[in-house]
Amino acid sequence: MDLSLIIRIAFAIVIGGVLVMQARQMTSQPNRRRAFYLGAAALACFTVFNVSIGIGASFGAFQQITAVLGVALFVAAAISLVFALRAGETSADRQRMAEEIQAFSKQRQQAKEKEEKRKE
């Protein structure tokens, strides 16, 4: 197997695992949870596709079905994520990020003021 193929396979497995871990934490957000699981399943399909290429299998029906299924799962994950955004499942995250941005801006402003006072 080629090194780049091994890297792609490892990367897909790691990202798929992260998506599954994220999905398990989304107990009250069903659309986001579904999106993460669908994304992980799509990455599993692409991993199987890459492994079949790596072992030298000819491009047959199995590889075509695996590739098409992976794309379909990614599309379904994107649609589920759009549903999550429309349902307001990410509003708590956006609010938390806005608060952190405000705190960071305030901290930067205070540091800038201290720097100006020190220069004087």
C-alpha cells in the first residue's frame, strides 16, 4: 500500500471516531446527532473504498456502491446539519461563542490600554 493511502485511511478513521464521540454527546439535539453519525458512516464507506483500492481490488460494483453510498451519506449529513441549524439546535453554542468573543475583546482592549499607559 502507498503511504498516502495509509494516511488517508488513518485520517478517515480518526475523524470518524471524533464524529461518533461528538454524536454521543448530542443527547438533546437529534438533528446534529444524526448529522455526526451520518458523517462517520460516510467516512467508514470511504475508508472501505480506500482499503479496497489499497489491496489492489479491481474497480468493480462493490467499489462503486461503496463510493456512491459514501457520497449519499455525506449529503444526508449535510442536510441533517441544515435541519439542525434551522431548528435552533446550535443557538447555545453560538451564544457561548459570542460571550467568549466579547470577553476576549475586552481582555485585548485592557491589554492595549495598559500598553499605552506604560508607553507614557
